[in-house]
Amino acid sequence: MAASIKDVAKEAGVSIATVSRVLNDVDVVNEETKKKVLDAIKKLGYRPNIVARSLKTQRTKTIGILIPDISSQFYPEIVRGTEDVANIYDYNIMLCNSDSDLEKEKEYLRVLKEKMVDGVLYMSSSLEPEILNLIKQLELTTVLVETKDPEDIFPSVTIDNRAAAYDAVRYLTEKGNKKVAYIGAYRDVVTAWAKRYLGYEEALKDSDLEVNENLTFFGELKAQTGYEGINKILEKEESIDSLFCASDEIAMGAINALRDKGIRVPEDVDVVGFNDIYAASIFYPKLTTVSQPMYDMGSVAMRMLIKLVNNKEVDHKQYVLPYNLIERDSCKK
Amino acid sequence: MAASIKDVAKEAGVSIATVSRVLNDVDVVNEETKKKVLDAIKKLGYRPNIVARSLKTQRTKTIGILIPDISSQFYPEIVRGTEDVANIYDYNIMLCNSDSDLEKEKEYLRVLKEKMVDGVLYMSSSLEPEILNLIKQLELTTVLVETKDPEDIFPSVTIDNRAAAYDAVRYLTEKGNKKVAYIGAYRDVVTAWAKRYLGYEEALKDSDLEVNENLTFFGELKAQTGYEGINKILEKEESIDSLFCASDEIAMGAINALRDKGIRVPEDVDVVGFNDIYAASIFYPKLTTVSQPMYDMGSVAMRMLIKLVNNKEVDHKQYVLPYNLIERDSCKK
């Protein structure tokens, strides 16, 4: 039989109310009494009923995490970063896969509110006004990851996707490449991913190269898109000398398509990917790619959120983390 | 201002106690009254305080999930399977990364008990008696995934790792291979992974081949182990004609090591991996591998757990799911 709060009160020689005050960290208990209570708790191995306490304190020490899909190559490391920090501060995470489906996101937000999570990390490459409004309406303390709201009302953790893509494409043009292809996410969706195309365009202009529609292909951020993309691009253009892809999956699919056509990477075509997922460094050839600090995005966001739910000040609310171009074997040296 | 239980009672023309009985699904409310209450709930958009209700019903509609590491290549898809099923039945998951650290596992189990989760999915390739005892002591309804207890006391979802490895190695020997190497997890740990070695030994014997220590290498289930393993094995033996690896990561590392030595896969060496992770079908050459039904392991386990926490019968408690040898391009046809 587990020890109850009554047993602790008896052992410490104080009232139940006093034990409760110690547990809830209300600062009206003198140090000596506090010590007695804590000793009794330790001796009896008492574990308070957190759920009952949650009702009183309106804190559950639980953070809701809304992500598109934990089984993608991108989110697991971010989630790991969040949970490691949560664990340090005695928080737990409630994980919700939204599939970027608006109705599912809304339902999860409502459920998280009902379950009285202390805060929410919202991860997505996009952000619908409806979601922002619901978060406001439910008064959920929220940090955005990978995306931000247009007015910077919500705290966020992102990287500069446009600048990262710009750097990657400049890296290709500075090697003397003239026909730089691009395979990425659909342009009509305004997302973190779509911004990568803007960086591509800008880099071409700054390299005195024209943007040639025939050299671009848009689809999902998947290997299949890369494979298809190469085939479509090479139907329209005789050759390319380099390729920037908005994800590593696309880059790997594209390299497989090039290989099937007898075109060598990097001898014939330089390829740069994006994200630095696990497979990037195992793939042959090892991918040169823009590394997103996925673990850090999760841990920085969680640290900020825990500060916010505890009404502590945060240095700045819009964190833009550094990215990094990792040179491996898919570009000529 | 959100509607309260009082507002619902007023709207429906019943007492608060009646609304509460409807919410908690106690069967003493007549259908007509129940309908009135449900209509009022709908009309007012009332959402009950789940935390307060949890204390009363002793149910939180939350399941704790203990895994070694969400950022590995293996667990995300299992977790996705669990969450999809949880979502169907209005459960949420609380995700805990244990790093297979015994102390961390114990602490998480205690926290999950305190947070009154309805049940726990425990995932690990191993299982310490201490963990089993703690689960019993805390009276946590638990389903084991990927592992099982020696006495089959706990329900579990696994695959037959020994048989799967046996089949993979027989596949190699039936192609006429005589020098089948093995790179896998340390043998001294009794885990799901170590069983794969037993399948290897057995298959060699049944193929009238001798087990040659020089052809084996043990380490972690990582690409690095595969890379090192090939180098060590080829220091001792002049050549191998095939290789079975206890993980796809190992297989990919090994293939990279073979490539660096100018040895071709599959022309010179047939390679079979294990798990069928995402990268396996993108890698060059595409990996022939034993596919574990990761998503299904998660969804079957969650379905069983939800039945158990609702005191419903389950057909059988020890689920052994089918595996599948996927033939791709890392073995000769």
C-alpha cells in the first residue's frame, strides 16, 4: 500500500494542509517545517497524486507537441530535442501527429486544452490563420517551430530557409556551374519549404544566370519527386551541370535517376540537398547538404516554452537558428 | 467565456449530477434525458474538464510510451502506429525516451503512474527483471513491444527474430554462397537482436556449413559497426561471398566499406539487411532485407492495450507478427 498524504502529515507531525503547501511550493511554510515534511516524504516514499494536484495548481507538467508526422525523416530528431529538455525540467510530452490536416490540428489543440497541457509546441512548415485564431481563443501558451506567424505575435524557432537555399545555390554557381536545376515543394503553398525556391531564384540572379522554368520541378519533398523531377527536366533540357534540392529525400531520388541514365554524381552533375537527415551521410555518394539543427530546434523551443509557462522572461522571442552547408561527396571538390 | 457544466444542466433542464452521470457514461440515465443533455452539450459547445473527470473515473485517456530513442531509424514508425490507433479511440500518448537506461526507465514508469496513464507500451529489445517487477508493483497495465518476458505473463507484440534471421541466411546459402559473414549486435546481451545470431548459426548448420568465428563481427546496430566489421573480417579472411547484417544501418556501412575496397555488391558479395528502414529502399544498391512490420507492431500493441485497460477480452496475448524478406538489388538474382 502506497503512503498517503495523511501518512506524511502524521510522520512529520504537521497538518495535511501544511504538507499540501509544501508540495505545491507555496512560500508560507517555514524552512524547519518544510524540511520535516520533505524528510517524511522521502522516508515513506510518498508520491503525490499529480492529477489531483494539477486541478489545484492548474499545472499538469505536460506539454503538447503537434507535428505533421513522427515517421517522417525530419521530426523525430526535433521531438527528441524537445523531450530531453522537458525531462530535465520534469515535464512530459504528449505527441500528436496531425498529417498537416487542418481539422486534425484543430481537434488536437482542443483536446490538449482539455487535458490541461501547460503549453504547446506547434510544428509545421505552414500555418493557417484558423490555427492561429484557435490557439489565441484557447489561450494555449504556444511556441511555433519551423514556421512563424506573419506578425511575430507568437514566439518561434526557425532557420532562414531563403538564405540557406541562397547559400547552397551560390555554392553551386561559384563552382562554375551554369545550368543549376531545382527540385522542390509546390510553390503555391506558402511554407518554409517554398521559401527555398525564392533563395534559388535570388542566387541565380546574383550569379548573372537566368531563371529557366525548364530547369525546375515541383512536387512533394519525397524521393519519388526527385526521381520524376530529373526525368522531366531532362526531357526538356539536354543536360544540367548541377542540382539543388529542397530536401535530402529529393536529392537521393534525383541521384538514383541520374545514375539510371548513366550520369555520374559528382563527376557530371553536382547535387546539394537540404536537412541532413540520417541517410544523407550513408548514401552513396555521401550528400552535400544544408544541415538544419533539428535537435536544437526542438530543445531551444522547449526551453523557451517552459520559461513562458512559468512566466519567466525570454531573451528574444523569435529564434532564428544557424544552418550549415555540409560538404560531402555529391559535389566536385 | 466557455460553457460550464452548470450551463449545460440549465439548458437541458436537469441537475448537474445528471450531466455528470451522462459525461461519465454511468448507465442510470434514461435515454431521453441523455439525449437532452447531449443536445445541450452540443448546442453550447461545452467541453468537460477532462482532468477533473480523470480523478473521478480514474481514467486519463492517456497511454505512456516508453521507447529507447525516437530519433533512431526504427521507433518512429512504431510510434506512429500506436498514435493512429490511440487517436481512433480518443486516447493520447505520452512519449518517453529511455535511451535503454535502466534508471531512466524506472523513473519514467513512476512518473507515468503518477500522471495516472491508463496503460503503458514498453518498447525495448531487452527487458530487465527489475523493470518487470516495477511494472507489477505499480500495477501498470502494460503491453511489451519488440520484447517479451520469459514467463509470458505480460502481453507482447514481437516478431520471431531467430526464424527471420534463419530465413535470410538460408536465402543466401541457397544461392550457393559458402562464406556467409555475419555482423550484428553484441552476443552477450540477451535481446531480440542477439537472437538474430542464433538464427544465423542454425541456418549455417542446416546448410552443412561450418560456423567460422573469423566471419563474424559484433558491435552496435549502426553503420559504423558495418564499416568496421567488413574491415576486420577481411583482415582475417581473404574473401567472403555473402553477408547477413542484423540491421540495415550495418548493411549500409558494410556495403560502403566493400565499395571502398573495390568489392562490388551484389556482383562479388550478396548482402541482406534487417528491418527495412526508410533508407533501405533509397540506398544504392537498394537493400534486400528482412522487413519488420513496424507500423503494425505499434498499432496492434495499442489496440491490445486499449482493450485491456477497458477490461475487454483479447484473443491471444502473445502476438508474433509476420516478417517478410524483401528482395531488392543487394543480392544477385
